[in-house]
Amino acid sequence: MTTAESLDALTVPAARASGCPFDPAPSVERARQTDPVIRATLWDGSSCWLVTRHQDVREVLGDPRFSADATRPGFPFLTQGLRELVGRNPTFIRMDDPDHARLRRMLTADFMVKKVEAMRPEVQRMADDLLDRMTDGRTSADLVSEFALPLPSLVICLLLGVPYEDHAFFQDRSRVLLSLRSTGDEVRTSMDELLEYLTRLAESKQGAPDDGIVSRLVARGELDFTEIAAMGRLLLIAGHETTANMTALSVLALLRNPDQLARLRDDSSLVKGAVEELLRYLTIIHNGVPRIATEDVTVGGRTIRAGEGVLCTVNTANRDEDVFPGGDSLDVGRDARRHVAFGFGVHQCLGQPLARVELQIAVETLLRRLPGLRLDIPFEDVPFRHDMGIYGVHALPVAW
Amino acid sequence: MRVHADQEKCCGAGSCVLSAPDVFDQREEDGIVIVLDAQPPAELHEAVREAAAICPAAAISVS
Ligand code: HEM
Ligand code: SF4
């Protein structure tokens, strides 16, 4: 490999191969096979390490010597916007313990398995209502805007105590925050608007408490309104964009793998396992989970020095043949529970029990109610979210 | 088999509960792990080992 090629091969975010929209970028996949802990150049010219194998990703994300604190010099940022936001209203996703644990533990009860499982009937009703509306007198629709996005938005609004009527506002601001193309100014404005909105919401709960998370954080009295707003912002964004994209991408992946779709239709007991497999196969956090070394640490035979940034490419880790034989194909019968689509270590996704319930209900309900579901545009025309930090599709025209 | 869960390390995302619901649960007040059955019967051992393997916080140990 020439120098020019190797530099070119490891620019991040890396491009996927055309025609293979479900597979990680070939340059990073190649690295996993030949040079699994490797230097890469970020969009801004800075460099960082890519950690690409399953075992190494678990090691880094499980090791407190790798910090999630984005204010440390040298922290790798995937966009201009993220870099500009450093230090402004940080949330626990970019903090280390003990601060991270103290804040996260204020929310763990709300997302624990029992609590979320108890929400199934409510989530099912929401899914059915959305499908009633989508199919009413029609035979085609955009699955993203009519089902995949509103379902998790409704759920997270209910949990937080945010009025769903405001969804156009926060969905738009989230889009700006997650776009790789947004400028620093655009990101700052959106962030400020969201924070202002949530601060006012938190203030309003003081006189009129309800059962939502925002209201309970206010009642708890340990955080000020700005801190509560920052937490609310994290949950609001993490809570709807992720599941929405996973839902739409899952449907598309199943439509492209009709044998797997048929297995799932024939045996709905496969749904739980199939959702884990879809999380693994699609891994929507496709540009990596960022950390920075606080000490010299050897990973996969390479020494990562204190102060060097690391991106754990969970999408390639989830294709690691050592853990998932035949991992480049979708197999709804596979035991995929060891996937790292939700990350690993103490920052592993707080909302994963909720995401699982939403995805299981969404997939099961769609397959059951729309037996003739099909893509309504040529596959080549599907607008994939190459431009976003969370992968997925901008729209998914379907017919039934 | 003896199962131990470290409540200090636990980050409460509940993967263990999904893998082995007869052995693990989460505390009502903060979602932190509790062990329901510290000496589970043989038929649950595999599920417990899987729970230990997927626990993101390395909070579960089996001896
Ligand atoms: C399919 C859906 C989802 C995926 C793939 C996903 C993925 C992730 C990943 C990879 C992380 C780790 C980030 C890191 O280590 O730096 C994370 C953290 C987080 N996620 Fe999710 N997520 C999903 C759904 C949700 C939902 C529905 C919620 C909430 C309502 C949520 C809330 C959070 C929060 C609060 C964190 C930060 C946890 C911490 O730092 O301790 N996520 N998610
Ligand atoms: S899997 Fe580990 S971190 Fe998660 S709840 Fe169980 S013990 Fe806690």
C-alpha cells in the first residue's frame, strides 16, 4: 500500500462502498483485518486511533483510563459542531465517573427493564394508532415520517413530560445537531434554542408537577434548571433519532433479505433475537464512539499514549468474524447479544431497554399488519444518511 | 456456581436481567442490579455466564 493510499484509506468519517449501504466503510473493515488498531486522519486534519476489533473495543470502552470527557485537549470530534459545543452545558455522556455515575444514577430507575417492560401496552397502542392513520384509505406512505420517527418521539415525550405538539421544533433542532454538515453557528443556535425551551419547561413543572422525568428531576432539587434542561436535551435527542433510524433501516434491511423476512413472519418468537441481530448488523452509530487516553495503554499490541484520541468503530466490531461468524450477512436466528451497538463500559446506552421494546413492537406490528409491505422506490434511490452522525435513511417510501 | 454482582460498578442498563431474569433484577429506587438467586440451578448457568460476559461494567462475577 502506498503512503497516499493509506492516508486516503483512513480518513474519518470514511465513505461506504457504493451499492453496499449496510456495510461499514471498506477502508475501516480492511484495517480491522490487517491492522486493527491504526492511526486515522479526522475531517479537521487532526489524527486519532481507530480501534476496530470487538475484543479491543470492549477493552477500551471498559477501561477507565480512556476518558469520555470532551473538554480534554486532543479529544476526537466527528464534526465541527460537536467541537464548538465543548464545555457548554455538558451532560454525563461526555463526563467521567464519579460525576457521570452520580448523574446517570438519577435516571437509571426510569429506564430499567421492569419499568420499560410495563410500558409495552402503551407503546403498542401508539404503534397501532400510527399505523391506523398511515394506512387509512392509502396504499403507500413515507415510513420514516409517519411511523418510525413519531413512535419513539411520542414515547420519549411521554417519559420526559414534553408536549408532543412541539415535535416539529425539537425534531428540526435535533437534525441540525446531528448533521455532519451543520456549521458551528447553526449548531450553537439549535443547542441554545433547545436548552431555552427545556429550561422553560423545567420551570413550568415547578408549579405544575407531573409524572415525567423532567418534573421529577425538578422535585428532587439536586440540579438547577439549566442542568435539568441539559439532561432533558440529551434524552430527547438520544431517545428519538436513534430508534427512528434503527426502525426504518431494519425494515429496509429485512425487505432486502426476503428469506430473513419470511422467517420472521413465520415465527414471531424470533423477533427479540432478530432485533439484536439488526442492531448488530446495522450499527447506526457508524462513525465510532470517541474516547481519549489519560495514560499510556497498550491495545491490540499498539501503545496508545496519554492525550491521544481514540474512535472505537463499533460497526466494524460488530462484523468481527471471531465473535460473529458470517457476520456480513443478516441472520435473524443468530445469537447476537454480544454486539456493541449500544457501546460498552459504564457509558453503555442508558435507553437500551426502551430502544429494544420500541424496536420489537415496531418490527412485529409492521410485519403482522402489513403483509404486503414493499419498497416503493428503486433501492438505489433510497436517501441514506451518509451525512449524519446517526446512520439511517432520510425517508423510506413504502407501499403495502 | 456462586453469583456475585458489584453494585458500585453496575451502570444499570439491565442486560443481565434480560439474559437471566430468574437470577438478576434491578433495585426499584435506582435500577442497580440485585442478585435474586446467588446459587442458581445448573440449567441457568449458561444464561448467567452470558450475563457476566455482556455486562458492560464487569459487575458480575461467577465462581
Ligand atoms: C437503537 C437505538 C439506540 C442506539 C443504537 C444507541 C446507542 C448508544 C451508544 C453507542 C451510546 C454510548 C455512547 C458512548 O459511550 O459515548 C449511547 C449512550 C446513551 N444513550 Fe443510547 N442508543 C439508542 C437509543 C437510546 C434511547 C431510546 C435513549 C433514551 C431515551 C438513549 C439514551 C442514551 C443516553 C442517555 C446515553 C448516555 C449514557 C452514558 O453516558 O452513561 N439511547 N447510546
Ligand atoms: S448487566 Fe451489569 S451493569 Fe447492567 S444491570 Fe446488570 S450488573 Fe448492572
